[in-house]
Amino acid sequence: MELREETVRKMLRQVYDPELGVNIVDLGLVYDIRVEPDRVFVRMTLTTPGCPMHDTIAGGVRRALTHHAAGRKIEVDVVWEPRWSPEMMTQEAKEQLGFF
């Protein structure tokens, strides 16, 4: 199976922010996905700097991709710029969290 950005994004919808109960894609936490011959690279953020779920969420990304990475290294880069804001969420996530 060819691994493409769309496939990776779909797999990342299985990774949830445990505090909010919404997947990281719909929360708008995933900034960049690159599938390269030797690695899968994900640049993402968290809802707040110093988030206690940092390792849990980054580990969830690695676990979600490992089975389909076909031997590629999985790199997760957690960044703080641009800073996350609720406007980055999908409409579905806003509705789930009660944003109107």
C-alpha cells in the first residue's frame, strides 16, 4: 500500500486529545504531514504549552502510524508557533465541544 498524506491524516484521526475527547486533526493540531521514502514527518502543536498530555499525544501519533509506515522512521515535531487557537478546529470539533 502506498502511504500518502491523506492516508496519514486519516490515521491521525484515531489519535485523541484525552482531555478534550476530540481527535487531533479536527482540533487543528496537525500543521504538516510529509511522507518521504525513509520517514513520515508530522509537525503539530498542542492546545497549550506545557500540556501534561504531550508525551501521550505524541506517542499516540507514533502508534497510529507505526503499523503502516512500512519501515519508515516516524518523526513527530511538536512546535508552539503558530500558537493554536480554537479557530483552527473543524466545525465538527467546535460543535462537539459546544462552540457556537
